[in-house]
Amino acid sequence: MTVALVPGSFDPITNGHLNIIKRACTMFDKVYVTVFINAQKTSRFPLEKRLEMIRAACEGLDNVVCDKNEGMLADYCKEKGITAVVKGARSAVDFEYEMDMAHFNRNRNPMLDTVILCAEKGYEDISSTALYERIIEKKDYQSLVPDKVCKILKELV
């Protein structure tokens, strides 16, 4: 069985994230979609709400396991039997960052490979930051998130 991880802060999950998750689901038998706590980032939404949004977005994806973790990604993968990390890249800057992270994680866990998927057309400008800016400015953001996530966001903001 091939097992992969789609990690992120998912603050909140977007249609861009969901596109990467769905593509990973076609490549791997089991896909963990896991919220990781990044000490360098200040979260906009509580961890449990982010996990709720991920579960709502991934509803119906039978090979997805939604989870959270506060530790190191490479250690989490070792514990869960995950051998691949799937990341999306919207630009060359994203790609370079993900390459650095791939090397870091493989040094910690030699059994761990990283698959970088290029953002599909229409998703390359979607980010949690851009979404949050639209929320603050009270602009429409429905096209950036799955419908079920939009409902949760409307309750939170």
C-alpha cells in the first residue's frame, strides 16, 4: 500500500489545496491530509476549526485521513508509515522552497520522498493569505474555497 502526506497549515484550506489533495488521491492508496503547527506562522483560525474545514472539504474522498500534528513532519511520516510527501507549487519560488524542505525531510527520514505537483491553471493565484485578505476586506471569496468550507468560514467571520 502506498501512503502519502499532504501537509500544511491549511489556514484555511482552499480550492488550490483541494486540487492537490484530489490529485494525490489518484496517485496513492491512502493520503493523510494533516494540519501541522508552524511555530513561525501566526494562525488566523484555531487548529480544531482548520481540521473541521479539512474534513468538510475532503468529505467523499474515501482514501483520505484527516489529522493534525505538532511535531516534525519527517517523524510523523515515519510513525504513520508514510513514504511520500505531496506538495503543490504555484511558482519557481514555491518550487525552490519545497526542494529545500524535501532535502531537510529526507535527511531526517531517508525513506521519505517528496512529490511536487505544479498548480493547475486557475489555481496558481489562490493562497490562504489572499483568501484571508478578501475576508477582511469583505470581498467575495466563495470561488476560492469549497462550498462546505465557505459555510464554516461565514460562521467564523
